[in-house]
Amino acid sequence: SYSFCTLLQQVRKKKKNTHKKMASQGIIEKLAAIDKETEELTLEARKRVEKNRRIGLEREKYIVELMEKVKKLEVEGGSLNKAVSEDALLEILLTDEAMKLEKEADEIEAKAAACTA
């Protein structure tokens, strides 16, 4: 037969164990919630990293396209500069030729005037 004290000790022990179990259950639940949140945050971080990577690739592709356009424009610009230079040179030559012809014409006119005088 149990004495009242022994019975009271057992009840207290059970109560203490129950509280410990409840407390550890609460901790386990909190840890599970933290794990779930960590998993969700990790997933979100991965999505952002992937999105940033895609944006980076798009940006790189765009920069490459721009560089190609710039090169193309530089080539076209070079061709235009060459054409302008050639035109300028041609103009100088033609002007020079025109001046020679004018001089010749003046000489012929002078000879003609001398002949009629």
C-alpha cells in the first residue's frame, strides 16, 4: 500500500514529466516552423539568384548587340569618311584642272585679240 506522500510524489513527478514533454513538443514545433521558413527563404533566394542570372545574361546579350552596332557604325563611318576624303580630293583636282583650263582660255583669248588687232 502506498502512503499519501509517495502518491503525491508520483503525481508531482508525472506532472513534471508532462510539462517537460509539452515544453519539448513546443520546441520541436518551433524548430519545425523555423525549418519550414528556412526552406521557403532558401527557395525564394534561389528564385532571385536565377532571376538575377537571367537578367545578367539578358544585359550581357544586350551589351554585345550594342557593341556590334557600334562596330558596324564605326565601319560605316570609316567608309563615309573615306568617301568624303575622296570627294574632297576630287574637288581639289577638278578645281585645279578648271583653273588650268581658264588660264588656257585666257591665253587663247589674248592671242585671238592680238590677231584681230
